[in-house]
Amino acid sequence: MKVAEYRRTVNSASGAYNEETFNNVGGLLKYLLVRAATSNTSFQTTLTDHKSVVRKRYGFVTGELIDESMSIPITGAYTIGIVNGSQDDTFTIVFGVQE
């Protein structure tokens, strides 16, 4: 089993940021982490595929989102959207794919 991990640190502006992942050749999305540097920052997260279809939409969380219970078949690049942030912040994004 091979695992590919995409990891970035990004800065939101006006409470939002979109980050495109690497081009996945195919596999199962197993892990998503979006963590704000400030523990009291609230935000929502969206996961959109390469055809602009929102595959997963998360409700408001404060501080961090961790989803390690998924097993979504994926291919192509995905966009991880941080939206409706309560403030501008620095975020760590980790996207794990089992190939």
C-alpha cells in the first residue's frame, strides 16, 4: 500500500482560501486535516473535484477539522476550500491518499 500526502501552510484573506492539491492518478482519499494557527478561528471547509463538483462540505468547526473516517475514490486534482472564516489566519492543510 502506497500513501501520498499533500501538505501545505497557507494564509487566508477575508476569511477564505482555496488550495489545489497534486494531480491524483487514482486512489482513496483517507485523511483530511485543516488546522488554524489560532485555536478560536471558526471556518467551513469544502472539497471539490477536478470537474468543479463539490464532493464534501463540512459545517463550521473551531480550530481544526480532522476527517479520518472517509474512503472516497478520487482522481485528478482537488481543491480544498476554507470559507466563512471568522478571521484571517494561517492554516495547515494535510490531504492523504491511499494509492
